[in-house]
Amino acid sequence: METYDLSQITAAEFKALTGEPVVIHFAENFSLPATITTVNELNGYTPLERSSFSVEFQTNGDRRVIPQGIFRVVHPDGKYLDIFLVPIAQDPLGTRYEAVFS
């Protein structure tokens, strides 16, 4: 598996993945399928060349709320990111999590 470079990844790259499936690995033996649902560009400060942005993920069919933490998000192409996710809402479809890239 290959990792995405956190300092280089942009909102545009995530926008291109909106609606695509991913798998969030919450623990060694516990992962859930999810979908990238929303990408928001932010006006916050970042020392990087890219702008700040946030990404929302929706778990599919599982409404458990996992406390915030760093989790591995894997795209079907095999690339992954270890990112800090925060649970932000529950709905009939599952739980939504947000990652902020600043």
C-alpha cells in the first residue's frame, strides 16, 4: 500500500473522490466501509502551499460512534491516509466523521 502525502494532498483531490467508497480502520480488527461525502475549503491559516479544507466521511449502515482519534482511511486503489477523525453526527445511514487539513 502507498500513502498519500498529507502536506501535498488538496481539497480538489478529495472533491474528485466525492461519493467514492473508502474503508476506515478504527482498530486492528475493526473497520467500516464509508463514503467521502463533503469537501469544504476553509479560510484558516496553513503553513503549507495548499489551502485548508475539511472532508466528511459517512459510514455505511453502522451507527456506532467511535471517539475521535487517528485512523487509517484506505481508498480502493490501495492508497491510504492516517488522519485525525472526529465524529460529528449520526443519521439513519450511519455516523459522519470529519477530518480537517490545515
